[in-house]
Amino acid sequence: MDKQQHRILIADDEPLFRNTTAELLRDEGYECICVEDANDAIGVLQEHSFDLILSDLNMPGNLKLELLKEGRTKYSHIPMIVITGVPSIPSAIESVRLGIADYLLKPVKFEELLAAIKRAIRHPAAEIAQAAQADVPISPADLRSRYPEIIGESQPMIELLDIVDRVAASNTNVLITGESGTGKEVIAKAIH
């Protein structure tokens, strides 16, 4: 499928980012529809088909990640890229659990965003979501045996191993960062 046929929904409450990104993507041959909040995005998703959703996290109507949750529940076939200027450990972990294609931080270089978009469109979102939302829970002992090189017994480490296990089947790299030795500050971030 030629990139001119790809339609992207951009949901962001910052007009400068939303409009500039849309124009740059249009110059690359993508069709873009822009909305300024999660409620509008959900409404547009009900009326039109898209090949990708590019969504801010901190915008009206998305205080509890409603757009992410709705997108992954009703539109799991559409890849979603999250982009935020206010990253947080809980939002990153929840994004990975929901099977997003990428989690990017503002300001993002356009080349990085374009590469993430091309990757997300190439790889089916349903495959990523399915890997991230496996129904069969794995016991902490099984997780530790699958990842013996990761040391830790605390609940945050078990949750981290669960996330790693869920994204392992997708074509996603996982970067684990945190304060060394504490196990308190842990984040799984999809990067490429």
C-alpha cells in the first residue's frame, strides 16, 4: 500500500504541534485529520477509518487514558503512537500494557516521528496488542525463570517482567531504566 493512501488521526491539544505535525506529514504524502481532545478523537474514530492514531497523553478527555483504552478496545487493528511532553512511569507502563506501537517524548525530531509512523503502519497493531494483552497470567516464578538475567523479587520487578514478557512477541525493543539497586523506579519504554 502506497503511503499516500495512509490516513493518520492526530489528537493533541497543542495547536502548534498538531498543525505543524500534520503539515509535515502531509508533505510526506499522508492524509491527516486533526482533533484537539480525546472525546473528539473517539467521535472521529466512529465515523472514519484510519491507518494510525498519533495521540498526546495530557489533553482534555484523556485524564485516565480514555483514548488509549478505547483505541485498544474498539480499534485494536489501528496502531497507536503516544507522544507526550509530560512522561510518567504509570502512563508508560499502561501504554505498554495496552499495546501501543511507540511512546515518544516531546520535543521529538520529525525524522524520529516519521520513522515510528512508518514502523507502526508496517506492523499490524492487532499483533502488538495481542502480545501485550495475553489473557494467560504467568506466575512470578515462571517470569523469573524466563528472564534469569534480570535480578529482583519485588512486586515492581515482577510487574516489569510481566510487561517485558507481554511485549517480547512484538517487534519492539524494551529499555528498562531506573535507580540502580532499589527496584522502586522502573519503567518499560517502547523504543526503536
